[in-house]
Amino acid sequence: MIPEKFQYQAHGKLLLTGEYFVLDGALALAVPTKKGQIFNVNPFHAEPDILFWESINEKGEIWFEGWFSLSNLQWIEGSNEQVGRQLESLLQAALAIKSLKFPEQSIIVQTRVTFPLEWGLGSSSTMISFLGKWLGIDPYKLLQKGFGGSGYDVACAESEGAIIYQLTDEKPVSKRVDFYPDFHQNLYFVHLGKKQSSREGIRRYRKMTVVSPEALRKVSGLTQQFLNARNLPDFQEVMKKHETFIGQQLSLPVIQESFPNFPGQLKSLGAWGGDFMLAASDRPFEEIANYFQAHGLNVVVPYKEMIL
């Protein structure tokens, strides 16, 4: 029986290395964020056979409400049919994995993200992690039936610290690692002001890239170099190597070209062209923040404030 009362909190994610190539088995370094998504399941005093879904943003505002049939998890009505149908598809995927027996009483699921949705820290992956825990199913199977992807984000949702992640024989393998470098005060996450579709990025990667074993070994080696960097200059050099290699492989410009006079090193994260980039500099935070504000980017988050 699926529990009618359940609480869960899942972490957001940032992929520091291995973007795109993690899909084909490269070793990647990922970090869970302090901000994520909180879930509460409770009995709902309404007519029978109702699953009511209420999603709240970081400002406390309701951004989605949806009514579903509890017996077959089909969409009935709500505030946004596109979101409702996406959620229905995910619930149906869960039902395909495992026969689910819900209580006779109706249920309300309330979710609250603690980061702005446009940050792209993992509203979908935290959702999949929650559904896996609540419904008692493998979240990675649900991911593949739902959104697809490598699964590193699901691993981050459930981790209390940095991980190295790899698909081995197409199965997810994650391991906790110590990644809170002595120079973390010189690291910043800068939001590029737009949300990038991971699925679009993956499609572009599949279309543009012939993945060789040598490329996978190269990316895995760069991940190890990230972990082994002992000072800021060494770390900046590895950032540059990683960015240059991925850019060459995907035939895309590196992010540094957009900020040629930045006093430090920049690296794209996740799906290139959107969400966050990583900035490493020996300059004080105020100078870094002022630099990016002059370029129209107002979200600059120090590493210690972002990462769990």
C-alpha cells in the first residue's frame, strides 16, 4: 500500500565535469545543492479517487494545481494542461514499472521548490527522486521511462555531498567524494539569465558527436584532475582544458569568449548556453559580482552558499 502520509526533501544538482559525455560512460563530478524541493503527502478531504497536486515556487506562490484520478493516475483538470500531461506521463511510467495500490482515501501532494525555477537546479530530478521514494520504485528506471538522461541528477538528489558518477554497462554507479577545495572561496556560480533545455542539448550532442573511447577516457581523466587540483591556478588550468576539449568536440564556442576580459577562468556547466557557469578568480566577491552585473548578469552565488 502506498503511504497516504509521506515527507521528503531532495537536493538540486550541478554537474561540474563530464557534461554530455557522462551519457556514454565518462566519469563525471557532480555536486548537490543546498536548495532543492520539499514534498509532503497527506490525506485529502475531497470526493473519492482524487490525487490533488499543488506546486509552490520559492516565493510561496502556487504555480501549478492539478487533479488526477487516484485509481489510474490520469489527468482530469488543472491550471496548466501541459504541465499536467507531463506529470501524468511520469505517473503512468511509474505505474508501468510497478503495480501501485493507493489508499481508498484521496491524497494531496504538495511540492515546494526552494530555488527559482529558471535556475535549472533539478525540479524534474528531485521529482523523480521523490516519486521513487514514495512509490517504492527504482528512480533510475522512472527516469529512463520519463525524461531520459544519465541519472547523475537523481544521484545528487539523494546525496549529502559531492559524487563521482558513471554509467557502467548502462547502470548508474555513484560514489561520494570529498570535493570542497581549500580555494572554494574563489569559486562562484553565475546564472546566465536563461533556462537551457537539457533534452535539447542531448539531442544536439547525439547529432553532432561521434563518441570515441579516447574522448571518454579524456573526459574521465579531466574529472580526476578536477578532484586532484590542490590550488586555484591548477584548478583554473583544468577548467580551461575541460572547456576547450568539450567545445572542440561539440563545435561550440567556449564561454570565455563571451567574457574575454574576465579576471579568471570560466567554465560552462550542464547544457551549454544556459543555466549556470562556474567562475574561478582570485579577485574578491564584490569585484566579481560587479563585473557580471555590468554584463547584465545579476545572480552570482559563492560556492559555499550554493553547494551542500
